Amino acid sequence: MSRKRWTDSEREYLALNYAQKSREELAEHFGVSVHSIAYQLQRIGITKVDRWNERRDQYLRDHLLVLTNKQLAKRLKTTPMAINNRLIKLGLRRNFRWTPEAEQFLIENYLQKSDRDMADDLLTTPDSVSKKLRRMGLKRPPRTRKKRR
């Protein structure tokens, strides 16, 4: 793949449109990689737009205990990792308490559902579910694989 030579007018277009279009859209427009777009933005002195504002932060605070990071990410049009990083920056945590009902839910569902699915249902993390299953002595039977012929 040959290296793209950027013109001043292309850099100007990039500077005018980086806030409205995603890096993927810009990469497609110019026929280059997302990394190339990021490099050009850095080269012309444009840093990443901080999309977090007080309204979005308040939404996180209001919905932290009722929605998972995946659900929050979908509603705020970002990634679960971005949600997690923002929660850490804001000092927000979910303090999940294992209730008898939650433990019963695990007992009834651990053979049919994955740790991730149960975590989504309980609004906790898959790691928390996994640790609780171990503490409760609940083990799934080993998976058997079919032999290839």
C-alpha cells in the first residue's frame, strides 16, 4: 500500500469535519486507515474531542444502578470501556450486595446461563458472578467436544 500524500486542502477538510464525523467515516472518505486520520489530526494539532459534559455525567449518575455499562454505552452512543473509564474518573461505583434472592437466581440459572448473562440480569460484573459461584461451590460440568473425523 502506498503512502498518502496529504494536501493542505485535505488537512483543512479534516480540521473542519473531525468533530462532526467519526474517524472511520473520515478514513473511508480519504481512503486511508483510522490510524492515518489520527496521525494527521495530531500533526495539525487537533486533539480528541471530549464528548463528556455535565448532562452526560448526570445521566451516568442517575442510571448507574439500573443499567449495565453495555446499556449505558448504547444509550450514550459510546463504548462500554468509555463508560467504565468515565465512571472511574467520576469516582462512581456500583456496590453490589449479594442478597438471598440474587444467590437463588445463581442457583437456578448457573447451568443454563453464562456468567456474563447472569451479570447483566443482576447488574453486576461477570467477574463478581464467577467469584460468587466459586464461593457457593457451584461448578458447571466440563464441556464435552465432539470428535472430528
